[in-house]
Amino acid sequence: MLGTGLIGGFYAAALHGQRSRDRIRVVYSRTGERAEAFAADWNIPESTTSLEAAIRHPETDVVVVGLPNHLHEEAIALCADAGKAVLCTKPLGRNGEEAKRMLDLVEKAGIFAGYLEDLCYTPKTLKALSSVAAGAVGDVTWVRSRESHPGPHSAWFWDGRLTGGGAIIDLGCHCIEIIRSFMGKGNRPVEVMCWTDTFVHPIEDEDNAIALIRFESGAVGQFEVSWTFRGGLDLRDEVSGTEGTLRLDHFPRVGFEMFTTGRSGGYVAEKAETDSGWLFPVGDEVVELGYVDMFTDMLSALEEGRAPRETFYDGYVVNSIMDACYRSARSKRWEPIEIDWRGGTTPRISREAEKHDGLTVVKSEVLPDGQRRMILKDEDTGDFVDRVMTSPTSAR
């Protein structure tokens, strides 16, 4: 385990939880004190301040990279050189070029590599993805993903030189991959329109952003991210299609509500801003945020010789989309997504028109009195007409 921050704790809880057979053998931190404390907390036999020693440890089978963004490439290069399987936290790189170098490293070395995008593995998301894949919403036309909170926990997150950006790099990477998952990984992202601004924090990078991503099918993805949202962690997704709609609310409304005067002073949930009043605790964050299903997929894929749901190529695609977002925010126009695309082609969304009495059916609905209204178009004249059906065989 490389890294002992908040994400390292979540990863350790997922790997060691529920009497798991997967165990962390050695943990790396940049400071000996933190490495030792983390090892004690999670019953890890060894700790070290040497990145190479942790990776090349004879009992290391898989390296989990939970480090700040600017250290990912160094760690992955060491994994490639040592021939060790690697799982890397999001985002893969600080930009598309850096992510592509890491992708090339693992592919050239022939090692297993997984992209740790936990929010694509939440139980709700996995069930929703199965429903969409089965055709429950028809052709997906629009996906919206929102993630917002009051700002990151650690100092390095606020330094764009180390991260590659602000709220887009931190939160937008989640949203983009959620959008891609519902759109279909083979649906090429074509161009982006993005707005960014810095409202609250005295930093050089954005603390708020909104973007539209146009896909080859014609569908649009929309993400909203913020480091200035008050009220904790807000995670929501919506999917619209030609045959249906679904909505997901992951945080903070998860069905557990509690009022307290705050005397307990206990932990409520990630990014919760208060421990008094009406609160929305989470039963098991490690499960609800997708960590358990994520590591189950990653390690099962490794054992079964298959690719995981989220790969380094996916991480590279996400970085490339974020690059286009930053270009668009500067240019104030749609910007193309520059990418080495491997996903094939996707046809544009289309439906065969229904006909009624030689006219094209635009819409059909049932009225409050039980009758059916049809909106029809005359293709020869371009005119639109209403018809209310009084029986299956007659109209007025």
C-alpha cells in the first residue's frame, strides 16, 4: 500500500474488511511516523519510507497506489520495472500526456493494471448500469453527474502544480467516468464545452466547474463539480434515455437520518461539516462508496486473467477529457477531445418513425378522461395536428 492518507484508510478497510483473504503486507509513507501508525492501525507487518523497497518487497504481489497525483508516474514506473501488478487511484495522471506515458509503461511491461475509480462501483451504480445495459432506458441520450463538497482534506490537493488542476481534477474525474459508464465505453467522447471559476478559496485553480461532453452517438454528458458546496458530500447521477429515466442519490440522502445535540462529537460521514442537528450518517461508507466491489473486481480480474471494469486506458480517456475541459474554459468555446481512441464507432441515436393514417406520430399520451391524444406531423406540408382517439377505430 503506497500512501497513508484518507484514501489509503478507505482502501485498507476494504481490503481487510469482512474477514477478507487479501492482506496488506507492507505500507509506504513519506514519513516514518505515519507509516508506523498506519501499520499499527491496520495490523500491517511492515512499514517503510522507501517507495522502491515497498514495491520490490518479495511478498508484494499487487501494488496499490494511493499517493498524491504528482507521484503516480514514479510509482508506476517502478512497478513496471519490477513486473508487479498495479492498481492506481484516480485520477491516473495530472494530464492526458502523463496518463498516456503510464499506460504505455504498463502495456510495454505486460503487467496487470487497474484504475481505482470507486464511484463506478457503488452498489446503486452497478445495479443501474445493469439495468441500462439490459435496455431499461433505451438509447441513452443524456447523463448528468454531480459531485460537490466543501473542499479536500489534505494540503497537496489545493496545489495545482501537484494535482494538475482544481475541482475538475479532483471530482470531475469521477463524474466523467460515471458518464462514460452509462454512455457505453465504446461511445467516443468528441468535444467539450466547459466553464470554470474560483469563488471562495484563495487558490489559483477552479473551485467550481460545469461541463458538457458531446459523444459520437449524439448524446450529451453533463457534470457539475464544486469545492464550495455547504452541507457535506453531495453525490447524484441522472440518466435519460429514449425509453426511460433513472436517478441515483448516493450522498447525503441515503435513508439514514438522525438528530443530535452534538454531545457525542463522533464521525458522521466523509466531508460532513457538523456533528449536531439533523445528520445523514452512512451505514458502511466502504461499501456504499464502491471500494469493496472495486477491489473484488480488480483482484478477481487479476486471478482470472481478464481486464477489470476500469483500466489504465479508461484513466487515460478521463484525463484527455479533462484536458479538453480546461482548454474550453480558457477559450470559451467547444474544444475537441484529443485522444488515441480504441473504442470503435457508435451510430447516432435514431428511432424508426411510427405512422398513423399516413401521418408521422410525434407523441402519444393518455388524457385524464382515458382517451388517447396523438400529435401527428404531415411530412408533405410540415404541419402538426392533434387527434384525440375516442375508440381504437375512430377519431375526432
